[in-house]
Amino acid sequence: MTTLTTPPGWRPRAAAPVYQRLRSLIVRGRLGPGARVTESGVATDLRVSRTPVREALHRLVRDGLLMPVNGDGGGRTRLVVAPMDAATLIELYRLAGALEGLAARELALLSPADRARLARQLGTAERAFRREAAHRPVDYDRLFQRHDAVHRTLMDACAGAEVRAALDSIRPRLDRFEWYYAPLVGPDLQATYREHAAIIRAARGGTAQSIEQAVRTNWFNGAVRLARALARGPGPRRGFEPALALARGER
């Protein structure tokens, strides 16, 4: 059985590092859909007590990254990595587009100088994204971060606490779809470039409605692109190790 590799001296003493480690493995596809995750297996692999592991697993269930399933033959409930399907992907992306689009309407209330400044910041983030996409071979980890920076720059300028909280609640699952399937969409990102350019133009001088529409279009079209990739079937992300089992112990 494959076990989780930890760096020398890495000994988290609370739930947060355990949560972050497991979240990263699931989001990045190293723990694939259906992989079983056990409290004892994680505790052994990460060399921690079961208490922080238990707290981390509960949080991952709330995030929608893990789900309980009935044990075979009526046995105890098990935790597995949640499945990934097109219907969930489209619903999450439309929700994110609606939330970001609603928040982005507030940009129309900014002064022309502030809007011009934001457009420059978005342009800087977009150019960094495009430069990263041009690298060969593509580093999809870095590409994801550069893409995320474009949207975060936009939200930092307009999103209130409630919108941020709502986005944060679905962020783990959004990130998972992007990390897992973006390599099947790229490296041809011309459609994404055009949609980002439309967002920047609208942020600079568009109406509230045109800003919202540009943001929604990017998210909604992104859902269609990723759903098509999902239909072609999952494949390990380039350079990624096989999914880890973490299933020792509680059989």
C-alpha cells in the first residue's frame, strides 16, 4: 500500500496542519475520488495523535471533500474522497460566477481613478498568468496560482464579508475541479484570455451590469470547458503521483 510521505521533522500538533495536508492531497488529485481515508491511517502516516486527525476529517466532510459511506455488510461508516461529476461542477461554477458577479457590480461605484488602478492591477495579474501558461512544460501548480490571483485581485477590490464567506465555503471543491481537470483543458487558454480581457475592460469603464455579465460569462463558460474535460475521463495530473490510499487500520 502506498503511504503518505512526510518531510523530515514534520510533526503537526494541531488539527490545522493535518487539515491543510489532507486538503492539499485531495484538491490536487493525489487522493482520488473514492479513495478511503481512515483516522488511524492518517494518524500513522503523519505521526500525530488521532484527536487532530478526527477534527481535520470532520472539517473535510463539511467542506464536501470527504463523504461518509456505509460499510460493507452493514459495518461501520467509512470516509471516502467525494466523487467528481459534471452536475456538481456546473452548479459550483455557476454559484461562484453569481457570487463574484454580484460583488463585481460594486466596481461601478468606484471613482474613475480607482477603476483605472484596479484595471492595471488586473492586467498585471493577467500577464503573469499568460506568461506562466507559455512555459513548457507547463507547471500546472503555478498556473493555477496565477489564474487564481486574477480573480482574487478582482474580489479584493469589491467583495464584502458575506460574499467572501460564501465563496470560501465552496472554494475547496472549486479548487479541486480546477486542479484536477485544468490540465485536460489547457494549455490552449485563448477562451479564458478573452474572457479575462472582457472583465478588465468592464472593470475599467463598464456599467454594473456589464461588469457582472463579464464575470459570470467567465465562470459559466469555464464550467462548460471543465465539464467537457470531465466527460473525457479523469487522468492523473501531469507529474502527479498515484492516488494515496491511507486505508490502513480500520477495515
